[in-house]
Amino acid sequence: MKRTILSLVTMLTMLSTVQAQRLVAVENYGSNWSSSLLSMRNKPNGTIYRLRVDKQNESLPRVPGTENLEMYISERIDIGWLGFYRLSAGADDYNFVVVIYDNDEKPLYTVNLCEVANNNYCEVQDVRWDPDTHNLLFNMACPSYASGVSGKGSKLHCYNPERGQMVWSTDWLTSNDIFILDSKYVFCSYGFTSEKKFLFMLDKFTGKVYSKLPFTYKIQYLELQTEPNNREMLYVVDYNDHLYKYYVNGASAAAASAADDKVFTVVYATSDDGFMNVRSQPSMNGSILGQLWMQDHGLGRGLLLERGKSWSKVRVGEVTGWVYNKYLGTQTWVNGSGSKLIAKQDSTPIYCENNADGGLDVFTSVDKGTIIADTYFEHGDYYELRTGHDYLFIKKADVTVR
């Protein structure tokens, strides 16, 4: 009888541990895995390098403080462009500057990362812009062994450039090399040659640690993918080129909601061509029905209808078809932070500003039951969704607040 009770307690403890774990191991591919499993979009210069280099636009204008620095990153973000500048990797000291530009390449914010982090002895190895909060995330990594800086390195920082305030910072030894984020979480890692290695899953809004998993070898690449059943998977590549797959237990707010509900998600192209083709089927063999263009004043011009692993179904004007995920950018106003605005009727209109006469035009429409936002502001008879330059508006009478 005692043995039966003990076994039951052990089983329940194991079950509760699995349920509490936010990253659940799914598969270990070892070193024998197909390159087609990953897009490598999160570190296009190669997994073996500790610094991310991704120069999509080398014509961004320099601002004071960046004249003698090298550009390492220039990438599209929801409100325009992010430029990351630093002294060369072989320099004797450090200087890291991020410039946020609007869609017309006009500088909006200039942030000296050493100053805002009060750290001039660690190296920024990755930097990301969060389109949901308009926060800037960056790590300050130990330049070599952690013992060389008394363990005081490799923090991940979240900074708001508009307010000029640090939102949160992690403990030491949390992030070096690559990190990535989705609509709710940040995924990062820490590790060096003879030190302990860990994979972390953090709350994007607070920096709270949800998961801390030990690894044998240092992690050098991370990529999130959403499977057809809307389950979000994290792929991890270590220093020995071994690939691991984890289920994100408690997926992003948009993905989790999409399992049962439709979420208003605007999409746009991120390709160098400035557009991507909308095809009749999820294949390059599908006939071209139209084009999805890049952002216009911080807004996409398409609507996400269905997200797949490699292709997504979208609506652009009167055209409905499929686009390739590799060049698909998205923005949503649902991040799990507040009460939801739910569309009351089919073809519920969402309005945008008419700059000619100051009125409102219909931007798009959504089906009944669609979750439009849980991040919004009240504006007279409307709820307002803020974007890079323009705002979207929903009549209060057209939605249910839940």
C-alpha cells in the first residue's frame, strides 16, 4: 500500500512538473538534420559567429556619434528601420549605438547602449526591436570568460527609447550570442567554453524567467516556427551543430488565441524587392493573383487569414491567396495585456486617417468574433490602435469589450 501511494505521488509530481515547464523537449535531431528545417533568418551571416550581422540597407544616414563606427545591422522594423553601429570586433574598447529611423529614413531615436546599460566592458552581440511595445532589447555579453569580469556580464536589457527608460534587465549570465522574441516571450541562452550553459525563456514584458534548461554545449542559433496546428516550436542549434526542437508550452498570445479565435493581424512584405507575390496556392507553382507590398506609414496592407509553417493565407484588397513566410512581416495589437476588443458583426470596419481632409477611411474589415486588440486607447467614440505614423480606429459601438 505504501509503495502504491509513493508511486502515485511520484507520478503526480512528474506530471505537474511537465505541465509547469514552459519549454517541452520534442525531438533531438543530433547533427544529422536537413538544412530545410530552418530558414536561418535570425542570423543570416552564419550560426558559428557570435555577432549577428544583417545589413539590409547600407544607405541609412549617419547621425552624430556613428561617424567612426561600422554598421553591423540595418533591418526593417514596424515603424521603419533599425541601424546598429559599433567599433570593429578587433578594437581595444567598445562603443555601441542604435539608431531608429522612420519609413523615410529620418532618425527618430539614437541610443548609446553602453550609456543606458552603464556598461562599457561588455560586448553587444545581438539587438532586437519589439514591434508590440516599441522597446529595444539588447544583450551585454562577457567578452571572454565570466570570471574575467567577476561574473558581472551577459545581461539582457529592455529599453524604451521614447521614454528614455530601462524597462527591465535580467540577472548576470543570462544572454550572450543570439536571442529572439515573439509576441509574449524572449528566448535566449548563456554559455562559454568551460562554463555552465543554459537555455532561457523569459517574459517579454517583465524579464521574468519561465524556463532555464541546462545544455551540454553553447547555443549558437534559435528559431521559432508555428506548425499548422498553431503550436509554436523553438528550434535550437548548439556549438556541435546538434539540433533540438521544443514545444513552447504557453505559446504567444496571438498564436494561442488563433487556435480558437481569429486575431486581427496586419501583414506586409519584407523582401528586398519591396513586394511579394500573392499566389493561388501555397506553392511557387501557384499562379500570381496580386502583390503584397511593404509597409506604408507603419502599416501593412494585407490581412492574415491563416498561418502555416511555410506559407500563409492573406487578403490584400479584394484578392485572397498565399504568400511565402520567409518574407512576411506581421503586426498585431494582441499581446495578452488587457481587455479584448471583439468584432460584433461580419465585415466590422477598421478605419484609418484620411490625411487629405482629416476624416476617416475604411482600412479593412474583419469577421464577427475577431479579436481586434487588447492594447488600445480611448478616443471619443472610437478605440485607437497606434502604429509607427498613422493610427487605426474602431467604433466603440462595433465591438464588445471582454
